[in-house]
Amino acid sequence: MSDGEPGERPSVATLRRTVERGRAGLFGDAGGLVVFLTAVVVLWGLWRVDFLLNDSATVGNVLVNVADGHLAVTESPYALTAGEQPGLVAVDGQFYGRNYGQIYLAVPFLWSLDAVAGLVDLRLLLAAGWSLALLALARAVARLRDRPVLADAGAVIAVGAFAASALVATDMGWLQRPRPLVALGLSTMLLAATGATALYRLLSWIHGRRVGMAGGLGLVLATPVGFWGSFPKRHVLSATVLVLVVALFAASRTGTDRRAVLARAGAYAVVGLFASVHAFEAVFTFAVLVPLDVLTAPTNDRRTLAVVLVVFAVSLVPMLVTNTAISGNPMKPPRKLVGVDGGLSLDPAEAPIGDAGAGSAGGESSGTGGGTDGGPTPGDGSGQSGDGIPFVWVLAPLAPVVDRFFWILEIMFRSIESGLAAATELDRLYHVMVRSGWVPDVRYHLTAYETLELSFLEAFPLSGALLALPSLLVAGVSRRAGSLRDHLRSGLADPVRQTDLFAASLGLTLFVVYLPELPLFAMITQRYVVLVMPLVLYGVCRLAPVRAALTDHGRLVGGAYAGTLLVGGLALGVTFATLDLARGEAVQLHALLGLGAGVVVALAAVGWPLHRRDRAVAVGLALAAGTTTLFVVASGLVVFTDGNHALDLVRVVAGLLPTVG
Amino acid sequence: MLDGADSSVVAAALILLALVVLGPSWATPTALGDGTAEVDVLAPTWLDSGEGPTDHVLRDDPGRFGTDASYLRSPPLVVDVSNVSGSPELYYDLDVPALDLDTGPVERRLSGPGRYRLELADVAVPPADYRYRDVEAPDSGVYTGIVTVRVQSFSGQTVVANRTVGVRIAR
């Protein structure tokens, strides 16, 4: 950390130190800053200021109202009727939305945009923001590589891009009220970039900067997080939350100093705040965090636990206040209230949530088709379950809370139970994990019969490398002396292994509870489970062959990745231009490419204990990462767009490309 | 010669200055206004001809890359536009009332004279055995479609072409 330039006045030196310290706190080091800014520049470039799925109309409307100072939806600029706003709920004649925590995050952005609206043009502001991010990125890379000329080049490109944008700027004619959606896009992008930075810090702590960079950049460029990076949906937020919780968990395993205790409390605080966005996901995160944290913490002394408890309690305030204000019950989130267009959400075992016919409170549907979904949040069907329990009388004022507690336990039990049952169905697993195509029983009429559902592997081929885990474990155990039990015992004393265990448990749990909902229409990248994808990427980066490829053959990985983008991009352009693809066909073309790349990287990694060819793994990784990048970029420029880009320059460039649909 | 840090600062200052100087209403409005234009249809050629209603049959092609749906692909509309006044838009649609198909419409602002090309979205038709509650795949056969091309603005609309075509669902 710099102590200021010689000859600087003390106040300037102090300011400089504060900035440096703030930067270190947020980004870790120069590498973290590069990861963060790269994520922002890429996502901003592909940003479409629009609704991809129609429940975003609900989120947009709620933001407008919350920014005006009330939770109830009284003004509805993005939809004329309640029926167009899946997810809207009614309480005593008032309408409310959901995901309030996500909306609170966007409010400062909306206020800022409103504040400067009379001063600057919104379209130019977006162009300027991107140019400034590019400037900062060029400067950060110049520092990291010690090549000042890169900063100069970045400055020229940034000014040029802004000038060109000003020449072709048009207003956002497709939106009557663009600023709330812009605010939601901004907050979502910054969340995605935060997740990427957190993964960078976690992995660089374990394996050094190179692996950290690959993981952090990979989060945005090589997983579907990049696809969802600017849409006003919760998936990116959830994904970032899980990475943050795992990274804070890891940081808190290393000692008992103030930093470690704060990191531990921070993990709980993130979960507590998360509950104001999606209580169902937060509850499972909490349920996995508590036992593993307590079992593996360096200390469980009273003082530490007190700090953790207090911080966690405070972090729950946004959820408790929001729920109380809306339903009168601090433990009853909006998702569990009566939907405006009909009855309660039902048990997934009886009728799939989000069934258009069921009229669930949790709905959303594809902008390309229609229909609804709401997440597997089993409902209120059982009514009041605590009436017969004596101590509820003793705790009469807390009765609703206690009642809710048992209700939550019941939901958790049922979700795990149906998730495990679903995990034994091979047909389901095949379509969700391996190959999509035309999947039987998916309600394609809700998406205009377009096959927009990539499987997990098709959307995220890098995840195929994780198939190497069993063979690597077998090879690792057989190589070392001692019993299996000794390995487990010594392994679990290691903070990194503890973090592995936590990440794996968290990822598996959230995957399993969503599995009964899948396959489902309008998922595009199995979006319900996008939140576990960064954890899968963490797992991939932890594998010995992947580490070896990244550390010893970084240049090969970079070169092969660039080659994949170049050759793949040209080939895709020619294909789109000559085959006149419909949107569903374009998505399925990507599916096959993703599947192929996933198989290649899986084979390279699985066979590694035998062949030991790091270079093969390196090429496989680059191919898989590049395939997802191509999907994310093609989606932004051609497949999932209609001239609705945030940047005029990108709109103009995209207009020159062959169309799909 | 500026060093890396300085060039970034200068560039940032330039951008922010330009942002403020250009003001709050710089971007070109895209809203539809009043106006008219003359349109000469180049393709599809049958739009201009006086042939019978089922002569020009659009048929569905099997979907590729594992999409079991088939696709109804409408021909692109290519027109020459002249005598543009104000800011009108060109409207192109294919409607098949019996099938509840949604191909568009597409609307394009006419910013000046020249050649314009409008493409309707490909429409997916489900496989014959698709069924969900009361939703069923359409029977094979030839259905009547209506193609509409017009120039429209707030001051009125001029129909360029409006005729029926045959749309074949093949199984």
C-alpha cells in the first residue's frame, strides 16, 4: 500500500491512502479490479434494456413505487393489467410485488438517474458510463501488466466510442419509462461483477492470481451468469450471494482475529439480507451454513457467536420489516401471498408451480411466448399448523413466528424429499443435465413452441470438467499412504477442504430443491439453478488438471480461447446468414456446440490421471469457455434482442449482423 | 507525452464535459409522427399480382438441430421507398386467423428514401402429437393467411398490399 508520493501534502496522502484501502477492501488487489471492470465492460456492452420474461414488468413496476416511497403498487407504468404482472400479490385490496431486497438495491441507482435527468441525455449517459468503465479497465490492466501504453490506448478508444455514440444516439423509443429498467440493469450488472470479484478473491487466495483470474473472468464469460447479467431477474443476485457466502466462509476459517470474525458474521449478514429477496433460497443457504460453520469454525467462543448473532439479526431487518408491512407477519414473504390472478401457489407435487392454469402468485413468462412460473415454493395449503402445540400459548405474542418456523421446516423437508425423488429419475436428469432438444412434457405452447431450454451442460460446458472428480479422488487416495479415514480427518481440518465441503453442500442442496421443477419452459439456461453454477466453476478450478493447465499453460488457454471466439464467431455468423435460423433453432445449435465442448473438456479431465496431458486439458477448457462466451455474445447481439441495446454503437453493429428468428 | 494515468484522467474529463455540454435531449427521437411515403414492392412479387388466393402457399419446414417443431417461414418484404415526408412507418404482417399464429407484425420507421427489407419472425408449429390440456397441434392442410403491407403514421395509413395466401401445414 502506498504512503503517498514524496512531497505530497498530508491531506492528499491521506486521501490517497483511503482510496487505496477502499480499493483493497472491495477488490482485493489489482487483479480483482481487472476482473470487476472486465465484467462491467462486457455486460454493459451486451446490455439490453428490456424485459426478457414478463415478470420483469412486475419488478419494474415495484421499483417505480418503492422509489416513490411505498411498497404497494399504485402506479404501473410497465403493464396495464394485473394479469400482465406475474408475481403480483393482493393484500386487503392493495397490490404488492416480490423480491423487494433486489428492488431496494436498485433504488439509489434510479434516484441518481432521476437526479441527473434534467442535466444529461440518458442514452449519452449510458455511453459515457461504458466509456468510463473501459477507461478504468485499461488503466487497471496497464498497472497490472506495467504497460502504461495500454492506458493511453484505452483512453483513445473510450473517447472515440463516446464520440461515435453521440453521432448515432437515438432515444429508447421501445420504453415509455426507461430509467427504472436502466437502474435495475445497473444494479444487476454490478452484482454480477461483484460475484466475479469474490470468486477471484477466493480462488486467488487458494491457488494464486492466475487461477483466480480464470475463475473470476470465467464467471461472466464462461457461465450463463453472463447471459442473465443485465436482465432484471433475481438469478444473478442469488449466484453472487452464494459466492460471497462461500468466500466469507473461507476467509473466516483461517483464524480468530477480528478480520476472521467479521468475515464469519459477514457470511450470515449476506444470507440475512438475501432473505429479503428470496426467502426460500436464503433458508436453504442458512440451513447448510449453520452446521458446517459451527463444526469447522476455528473457535465457537461466546464473544464470537454473539457478534455473529447480532450481525445476523440486524441483517434480517429488511426482510422482517418488508414482510410485516405487507402481510402483517414478519415471517411471511410476498411470494407466499395470494396471487392477483388467482389462488395460492400449490404444492409442486400436485401441480407444477407456475402452471399457467394454476394461477400461482409466483409467475413469470417468456417475452417470446407467454406463461408463468414461480419457483418451487410449496404453499400454504396446510393452513395453521401450530394450534395444538402447548408452548405456542406461552409464547402467544410470538405465535405467528413460531407457527411460521414449523411451516418453514415443513417446506424444507418436502422440498428435499421431492428433490431427492426427482434425482432418481434418469429421464429428467438426462434432459436437465445433458441434452435438451425437444423435451417431452415441457409446455412449449407457452414459449410459442420455441425450444429455448439449454441443458446444464449445453449452457455451461465447463461444468463437464467436474466429471473428473471421482477419478481424481480415486487416483489421489490410491497414491497416498494411510487409511481413507485418516485422509478424511486430516482433510477436514484444512480451511480449503472445509470450504470445498461447504460449497459442495450448498450447491447440491440448492440444485436438488429446484430439480423437481425442471425441465421447464422459459428456462433458457436452466436459470433456476444458475445460482449454483459459480460454485460448480469453483469446483472446476479446484481440480488438479485444471489448475495445472491454467498455471503452466496459461498462454495456451488464452490463445485457444481467443481462437475459439474468432473461428467460432465467424462460423456462427456464416451459419446464421445462410441457414435463416429461427430462434429455437439458433438456441439448439448452441446447445449442440455446448454439448460437444462439454464432452471434450470432460474427456480431457477425466482421463488426466492416466494421460497427464495438461495441454489437452488446457485446450478443452478454452473450447468450453469460448463456446459459452459465443452463446452469451450471440444472445446479446442477435438471438435475444430486438434493437433494444443500452449502447447505440452496439445497436448499430448488431443491426449489420445476420438476423435470427 | 502523457503518462498512463494522465491520459485516462484527460479522457474521462473530456467525456464528462461532452456529456454535460450536449445536454439532456441530445438523442434523436424515434417516436412515430405524422407523415407519408410512396412504396414500391419488389418482393415477394406475388404481392402485386392478381392471382388467386391459394396460389402462393407458404409451407412449414422441419426444425433443425433437434427442434421437433416445424417452422413457417414468411418471405422477406423488400420495398423501394420514395417521397418520404415526416416520420411514417412501414407495416408488414401475416395473419392466419384459424391457427392463432403470431409472426409479427414488424414495423420499421422510414427515415428517408431507399430500399428497405422487413422480415417476419419464423413461426414454430408443434409436432403432430403435441397436446397439453386443451392445447393441440393444428391438423395438416392449407389454411388461409392474410398478408398486409401498409404505410402508417398519426396522420393516417395507406394500404400497399392486402391479400390472402395459402399456408400449408404439412405432416
